[in-house]
Amino acid sequence: MNVIIPTILTSDFAEFKTTLINLSATKILFPFVQIDIMDGLFVPNKSFPERNEINSLPHNFDLELHLMVVHPFEEIKTWKEVSTIKKATIAIESQEDIGAAIKLARGLDWAVGLSINPETPLEMVDKFIDHVDSVLFLTVTPGAQGKPLIPAVGEKIKKFKELYPHMTCSVDGGITPKNIAMISNWGADYFCVGSALIKQPDIKLAYNNLVESLENT
């Protein structure tokens, strides 16, 4: 199964709202829309502060939080009242008790994933692998969209799929129609796409180009 997930990275709630509305207008049934959450510490930028306002936005998507934050437990608590949040992905490099953050997200009936930065050893996820639903591999240094993909992450993904063949593997960063087939061959199941999808003038055409490239693998 190969699934494309739109990824929204912004510090501006108005931009987030517009992007979500534009995605809704495509009528594409994305399983999730991923929101990149930044705290200004784990990565230099900060996300928009609005939370409950999301409940009034006109969309029908399940939302996933990609928590690029130092304190995921505290961050998750700020999203508890947002009804469309269905998943949290927690950075394995967080400085907080990751187990507690996983437990909190499970208590909210959310799915849970781990993310791992390009330079982080794969062994870091082993301790928590039985407690999560997926692992998200960053193929760029996190914090901004539009960066080029780091191909060396492919070897880490291949090793992960050998160790955990039934675990969902997601990839985020620098994905385009030109490289998505290669990433699929690494073993990716989900493709989190930002600039090559939501930043394009015709989102539906951009999506179809990504799907076509996948179908030609």
C-alpha cells in the first residue's frame, strides 16, 4: 500500500486555514493531513498558536500532528480539544519522557507514531517500537519545507523494513514525482508531501503526478 499524506508547515493560521480549504476542494480522500508542529526549540521556527479554532474550519480530514518539539507531552495536552486530531507522531530525539507522551496520546484514542531525523541511529526507536503504529523517517533536516532529500536515509529505511516488516513506514521530506518511486522501492508505505503538493498551483494535478509516478514503479 502506498499512500500520499499532505503536510502543512506554517507559522500562520490563516495560511493553514487556506491550505486545508484548498485540500478539501480537491475532493481527494486523503487518510490524514499532517500538521508540522514546531516549538522554536527543537527546530528554529514556531507553529501557529491557534487550537480550538480548527474545530470550526470547513474540512472533513483526520489530522495528524508531527511533533517537532522538545516537550511532546505538554504539546499534546494543548491539542486535546481539537476533535479532528487522530494521530500524534513524536520525535524520538525529544528531551521528554517519550513513554509518557505515547501513553497520553493513547488515552485520547489517537494513533501514535515515532519520527526519526536523518542523522539519528535507527536503534533509537527499538525501545518504543512495540508501543507505536508507525515510524516516520525524515529525509531532510526538519524545520522547513523545500529542502533536498538526503538519499542516505534510504539504507536506514531498508534496514528498518528488514527488522520490522509489518510496521508502517512513512517518509517525509523532499518528496517529488521524480524521486517518489525510488522512495517506494526503499520500503515506504506512506509519503508525507509538502512543497510538491500543497505549494503547487493545482493540487489535484500535483497529486495525480505523484500517483502516476508511484504506479510506474
